Amino acid sequence: MAKPTPTFICQNCGSSYGRWQGKCDGCGEWNTISEETNSLAPTGPGRAARKGRPFALSPLAGAEGQEAPRLSSGIAELDRVTGGGFVRGSVLLVGGDPGIGKSTLLVQAAASLAKAGQRVVYISGEEAVAQVRLRAERLGLASAPVELAAETSVEDIVATLSEGKLPRLIVIDSIQTMWTDTVESAPGTVTQVRSAAQVLIRFAKKTGAAVILVGHVTKDGQIAGPRVVEHMVDAVLSFEGEGAHHFRILRAVKNRFGPTDEIGVFEMTGEGLREVANPSELFLSERHRGAPGNAVFAGIEGTRPVLVEMQALVAPSSLGTPRRSVVGWDSSRLSMVLAVLEAHCGVRLGGHDVYLNVAGGMRIVEPAADLAAAAALVSSLVNAALPPDAVYFGEVSLSGIVRPVAQASARLKEAQKLGFARAVIPDSAKTDAKDSGLAITAISGLQALVAEIAALGSEQNRPAAKARRQDG
């Protein structure tokens, strides 16, 4: 029998090496490579090769291929992100920072399905059964017929779930605590996580049960473990939120059975997570009207229009290199907007510190926020408050041209529903704004927006300057 051969595997990206080294060539991280032992199967003339076994083939145009049956979770925001519910035999990977509310969300979903008459099994590898019950009691779900277990061996889990009535939903919290006998390494290592996930995925595909795997995240916010696990599962959901804010955002990073740009918004309360049907109203609930540097951006997350407030602060800097800080938006996108303002609009920001924040902890990824960010920056620079009933959206090109964005009519409809009266949009989007009911200001270049805000600042600052002269 061959001796076990040591293998050195990076715990961050899963790269394999024949010897130990301090830095991983795959991801560039230091001190992430650890030794793992792989037991090789005995080979030689005394051992015959395993013969393949035939399996049944199914036609493509069969009854099973018409539409993937879905299981509604009973939580509308979760169903929105997954594409309408859990698909039979699918495997979902849910990641998020510690304490963000992953277990709370899954306990609520499990209880909702169990109350609907489905068999639901919740397996925790980090908490005892009594601890899970305490959370359920705090959420008012202690009476839900959810089956609980505290187990970490995937072989024992699969053997137990195979007995009796097949579960419709299985929650594994978390995949980093699971281990399998086929691998000789500690739980949580790359090899164990990958092997344990493979066993559970095989069970889901064979039986048709939906499986949810909870995954830890690294300090960068990425799901810990090898990236191959994300490729093995059917959907990857990211649960996001700031500790200082009371709402959470569930975002689909990957989804084989639905869109990948949908978000679900939840509010963390003393009784668990509450769905937010109108996130725009939540994000704008504490908006400071009439303050310079604030602009409302009409964005799109998937098929849902979302209005958020972008806050900017431009202040003179005493440093040789001014600060550039951004929260909730791409920092490289901010640098591009600042460069366009300086090069094409004559806005001198080289001697100013620039801070940009998306209020409420929302993270914006679409380039349509360029126009709102530019309006907030110029507004703060000239100390001019933008109209509180106006929304902004549009992509800014490197030449200063404001380019059109998708779904302009949906953005304007959401703004009109929330009481906004005017909108600043790209000139090419005027045709989509005919029946919006808003006063439309269509601009073709960023220079027009800067000139309008500068004139607004002169008008607002004129009474204050007159009062100072009279006092002097």
C-alpha cells in the first residue's frame, strides 16, 4: 500500500504545491499554505481497475424539463433573490459577515416552510440544539415543526436524511464545520470543505432535496474556502449590511435558475428580520433636505428601482496629497468623475479633500450614479443645496458627455411615486420621460449641470454675503 503523500494547499484560494512556501503564487497571500495528507488508493497488479456501471438517460423534452419546480420560502424578498423560490435538487451557498443575520434568516425560512407542511431539517455544526431553540424562541418560532440536529459528519448526515420521508429543505450551518472520512485533514481546510460540499451536492442532486450551505467570509468579504465550491453550487447569495445600520441586503452573486442582479432588503428588528417592501422609502427616511452636497440617485437593482441619497463633502485640504474617501461606491469611478470635472468643467478639486458616501450603507455598482455623484460634489464645493424634490441619473463619459442608461422610465416612475417633482437625466432619455409626470431637465454634457449648480450657489449665497457686508 502506498504511503500517504503530503500536499501543501493554500487555504485562501485552494492552490496546491509540492512543498511549503510562505507566499501563495495563486492569490498572493502570505502564510496561508498548510500541509494536508491525501491517502492514495492502492494500485498495482493485485488490484483490478473499477468497472463503470451503466446509468439511465432521460430525454430533454420530457415532463421534468418543462419548468423547474420551485418551493416558495414564504419570504417574498428571499424568493425575489432566488428567482421565485428554491428549485428542487438545487444547492445554495449563503455567505456574510459574522452576526449579519444569516442564521436568523434561514431559521425564519425553515420555520415558514415547516409550517406549510414541508419536512425541513436544520443541521448546525457550530451551535447545540438548545442554542438553536433559544434563537427560535426569541423569533417567536419555537412551535414550528423544524427538525434540528448538531452534527458535523457528512456521512452520518446523509445516512440520517435518507431514512423516512425525504426532506424538502436542508440547512447546513456551516460548511466550514463539516468533515468527511474520505479526507485526512482537519475540518475547515480547503480539502475538507470541498469534499464535504461534494457529498452534500451529490445527495441533493440524487434525491431532489434543496440544500442551503452557510459559508464563512474572509476579511475581504469573500466566502472562505476554495473558489471551486462556488462553481459547484447552483446559487451564491451574499448577505450584506453595515453594523451601524439596521437593514440588511441579500444579493445574488450567482444563480443558475434566476437573475443575478436582484436584491432583497430586510430590516433587523428585535423579533428577527422584517421584509422591506419599499426600500427607497427606507433609504430616504432620514434624508436632510436642503443641505449642500446631497443628491438623490434613481438606481436599478435587478428589476427593482431603488432611490438612495449620495452625500459628498468637499473641503480645503492642508495636506500635500488630498484625501479621497468613498463608501458604498467604486473608488476608481469617483476618481474618473473628479478627473472629468477638472478637465472639462473647470472645477478645481486638486487642493480639496473629497468624501463621498451612499447613505444607509447601500452599495452601488452601476455607472448610472455618475451624474448624481457629480451633482453632489459640485453642490458641496459651491455650498449650494440641490432641489430636494429632484433625482439624478446618467453615465458620464471621459469626454464629459452624459450617456443614457437602461430602464429610465422605471426610475422616473419610482421617483414620481415617492413624491419627487423633477429629474435631471441624459438628453437621449427624453423620449422615455414623456409620460413620467415630472419636470425633466435633459442635459447632454456635464458642463451644463455644473453651470446650473454654480448659478444656484450664487443665488443662494448672495443674501448671506449681503448680510455680512451690512454687519461689517
